[in-house]
Amino acid sequence: MNQPKKNRRRVRGVVVSDRTAKTIGVRVTRRFRHPKYGKMVRTDRVICAHDEAEAAHLGDVVEIVECRPMSRTKRWRLAEVVERNPDQAAVSGEEVSAVEVSAEVVKGSRRP
């Protein structure tokens, strides 16, 4: 009964959505030569992937792997976070309260 696991497709892309719980949207870019005209064509598609630990955030470069259907739209799961988004890491690394940020915004505005 134990069957060996098949080689599953692995693709690399950028996280464009992380709003839903345990789900990320990954933009995967594919380049290929047009069969008739020979021009290099680039196509993007957004794939919904399962992120159990919610480790990936907006702008991260991730690798996803094909898996069994998890829901109507999810047939991929997160394999690893290859590269963190430097902007997102800086925001999460700094501990600045929301009150301090809003005070700076009000101080810098031109409203009386």
C-alpha cells in the first residue's frame, strides 16, 4: 500500500497577498519563447498556497510545492521562504508604538 512519493513541481515566486488566514497569494512569472513568432513572452499568474505557520509576508520570495487539494483554490503549499522582504523586516524589527507614529504624522501636517 505504501507508494513512493512522486516528484512534485516546485516553483518560486513573490508573495502578493497574505491577508487570509493560512493562505498566501504567490505571483509566479514564467518566461518562454513564443512558438510562432519567437519573441520571449512573460506571463504571470497568482497561485493560492497553504501557509500553515503563516511564515511568509508581503514581498517575500518563496518556494511553493504542489500538493493534494486543500480547498477549492489551494493546490500548493509553502515549502520555504527563500528571501525576506527588506522593507517588511525593517517594519517588524523596529518596536515603534502606533501613538508615536501618529504623533509624528500630526506634527508634520500643515493643518491648523
